[in-house]
Amino acid sequence: MRTIKKALFFLALGSLSLILAACYGPPIDVRATWLGRRIVRLLDGSNRPIAGLVVESVDQARHLGQTDANGEILLDTELNMPVDGTFLALDVDGPANGGDFADLSLVIQPGDDDEINAYPTAKNAN
């Protein structure tokens, strides 16, 4: 009788563990090993964000979007975007949005930080 109670106790405990894991997920984020996200922040020489720069992937020859008001663009594998490789930041609006900037080529390696600051140079800078 005692062994039956022990077996039922461990069966109930194991079932509870499975129910908790199913409801709340695993205790660690197993997706972090294969999901990639990077924030690339484009700033001027005074550390002010540059909005409206077009960002392209050179390796995939595709347009990825524009920097927002914070000078940021999110590169996300869930959005079918590359998170490493060679990127090009282009100033397509001229002096609007903080100045006229030269094109910037940016190489991001797989081991680089998840948040990257880059500094395009102003075209009128000496």
C-alpha cells in the first residue's frame, strides 16, 4: 500500500510539472539560440539620432527600411531580415532630418553586440 501511495505521489508531481511547463513555457528562452535581433542606431557627430536614413543589405541586395525618429532600425530574423553581414546606410533626403550625410558601409559580424551605434559623416565635414 505504501509503494502505491509513493507511485501516485510522484505521478501527480510529474503531471503538475508538465502542466506548469505547458502553461508557462520552459524556464529559459530556448528561442534565443536561433532568433536574431539587432538594433542599429545611426547618430551624428554630436550623438544625435539621424532619422530617415535608408538601410540596405549589401549581401542580399535588398532594402530593409529607414531609421526612425530615434535613428534606429530593427534587424530581426523573424521579419526575414539579416542580422549580420554588410549593410549600407544612405541619406536619401539630403539636408532634411539633421543634415546631409555620406553613405556609410557597416559590417556586422555574428558575435557583435545586439545594439550597435554607427556614425555617418556629414558631407560638409572637413
